[in-house]
Amino acid sequence: METLVSAIANIFIFIFGACIGSFLNVVVYRIPASLSLIHPPSRCPQCQHQLGKTENVPILGWLWLRGRCRWCKTAISPRYPIVEAVTGLLFLLVFWHFNYTIQTIGYAVFLSWLLSLSLIDLDTMTLPASLTKSGLVAGLVFQVIVGWHDGQISGIIEQLIFGISGAVLGIWLLETIRIIGTLILQQEAMGDGDGKLLATIGAWLGWKLVLISSFLACAAGAIIGGGAMLFGILGRKQPMPFGPFLALGGAIALFYGHEIVASYLSLLVIP
């Protein structure tokens, strides 16, 4: 019976995550275009035909249509079902890691924000302030809820300070790197949206894990960016979106940050 309940819970969470992924596709497309997230309903961008109920089913709808609009036969990007599937898998990973806790709900929301911002940055080289600011506020609200769940006012204050300190460190850390990098390179090193994104990550994860996030992001950016320049994929002065690397660093820190910190501290201990 326990195995059956677990299987049902996993299926439900994946489906729910895929549904959220469908909404994230809307967010990624409409926010940079300054369009409403509610109206009009989902439609083909080519012929403007509104999608039916079966066509709107996450993942399966795209497969049912064979990747083309039912009416004008325009190809539909496979990114839509991929984002839906990835979101479902991320929700499952959070559930497996945090089980039946308030953290599972909160961190699923957190990863949804990171995924949306990453895709927008890849598409437009921008990180909309509406998402970074709302993500930061949501992170602080999450800290208040976690503190309130502990049942004491002191817990709320402690968690709120935890989130605020992470946000402040995050934005100042990247701002410092941006200013120094701009002086050295004699050109803009990174956008100001990157600092706001790291502040959002800090609001959710706190100051220790925001340091881990920034280190992982810089390492991944250096390796992938250096490799892209080595193989001629990216020009030496060609801009590269840094938001996806920050999001990757934040996601890894969420799941493994405390283990990374513990391993690092153990290396500093002299036997």
C-alpha cells in the first residue's frame, strides 16, 4: 500500500509540475513582449487559432499534434514539451529531497522562477525586473512562512534576517564583480539584472548558499564560455547570458550546497 501511495504521489507531482511548466512557457514568451499572462488564451502564434483542450495538455498535446499546428501546420517548437517535462522532473527532485514539507512547495516555486528567468535570458539577454523583484519578495515571504511554521516570533525574525542577508550579499557580490570586470575589460562585464537574480537566490537560500551559487555560476560560465570561444562558437567580445549559470548554481546549491560547505570546511581542518 505504501508503495502504491508513493507511486501515485510521484505521478501527481510530475503532472502538476508539467502543468506549471506549461504556464512557464507562457511567462517566458509573454513577459518580454509585455503581453498579459491571462488574456488571450494560448493560441498558435502564426494563425492565431486558440488551442483546444486536448491541444493544451502538457507534453501529450504536442505529441498529439506531432509538433505542428492543427490548422495552419506551422511547426511548434519542441521546447514547449521539453520545458513542461523538465519542470515536472524538477518538482519530483524537490519532492524526493524534501518530502512532505513546506520546503517542497517553496523550493518548487523557487526553481520555477529560476527556469523562467534562465529561458528569458537565453532568448533576450535580459532578466526582467518584474520577475527578479517578485522572486526576491517571494523568497522573503517564504522565509517568514518557514519561521512562522516553527511557531515562534523569534523564528520569523531569524528567517527573515537569513533571507535579507542573503539578498544583500547576493546583489553586492555581483555588483562588485560587475564594476571590477567593467574597469578591467573596458566594457560592460555583465548586466545589472544578474545582481538582482543573485539577490533573489540569496533571499531563498541565505548568505552561505548564495556564495556557493555564485562560485558555481562563475566556474560553469568560465568553463562553458571558454570552451565556446575555443571552438569559435562565441566571439571574444560577444556577450553571453549569465542568468542560466546563476540559476544552475542556485539549483545545485539548493540540493547539495550544505554538503559542499561541509566538505570545504573539512578540508580546512588540520588533522
